[in-house]
Amino acid sequence: MNFVLELPAAHGEALIKILETVPPDEIPWVLTGSGGLRLQGVGVPINDLDIQSDRAGIELIAERFSDSLRVPPKLKVSPLLRSFMGEMELGGIKVELIGDMQHRAKNGSWREPVNLLDHRHWVSWDGRQVPVLDLHYEAEAYTRMGRPTKAAAILTVLASRDLKDPE
């Protein structure tokens, strides 16, 4: 079954440029956030693109897109998250770069950065294979980030798929 929802044209063009400039088999990364969710059939609005990798991957991506870089990757810490964050702009679309994302545990310590390859899933879009994070993992991550509405939207899509495609 094909669950892909389309991306707005400008977002699609930006994603194609990323796929061509940074092949995901060369530098492991995933499309996450609303873009990754839409490509997996979750009907959420999309404003920007979010690219997640480890710190080294984000630094290499920033280097390859140095002419489009708006904010070089640096450590950013919030009450629930810590990661190396950067920002670039492609064709008017903001692209957030997220490296070594860590979630704060209930005891206040930081969880180890997740190995994205353990949760990477491939979707077919526009004749290309796009790496995204598995929806089950995304639902868990959005819950940990304190974003229950987005987590609920993901869980609703997963539940509807289970009803349509029982194993």
C-alpha cells in the first residue's frame, strides 16, 4: 500500500536537492518532522524540512551546503532536548539540521543519541527512495518531546493501517 502524502512543490524541490547532494547511503540521515510524517501518510501541515543525522553527518551536510547555510551547527539545549542544530535555506525553504539528538530522561539525565539506522525506514516518493524514521519511533519521540497532538496523529494513522492491513 502507498500511504505517501505529497509535499508542497518547493519542499519537494529542496528534498530532491538534498537527496542529490547528500546521498543517504554516503552520509546516513533521515527526513524527520512534518516532511517525514507526510511521506508516511500523516496529514500534518509542513513548514520546513528537518534532516536528522549524527553530529558528524550534520557537519558534513552543512559543509556541502555552505552557500545555503544560515546558522552553522552548534549545541542547543532545551529542557527536554539537546542536539547539534543548524539551519540552511534551499529555494526559500528552511531546512533544520539536527545532529545527535538526545532526550532528557525522567531522572534528569540525557539519553544516548539514538542510532538512526535502527529506526530508518525507506519510502518511495517521486521515483526516489527517501530515508525517514519509523512511525512507531516517531510517535514515541513526539511523546517524549511533550507534543501529544502530533503523537496522537501518528498513532491514529498507525491504528488505521492495522485495521486495513492486519497481519
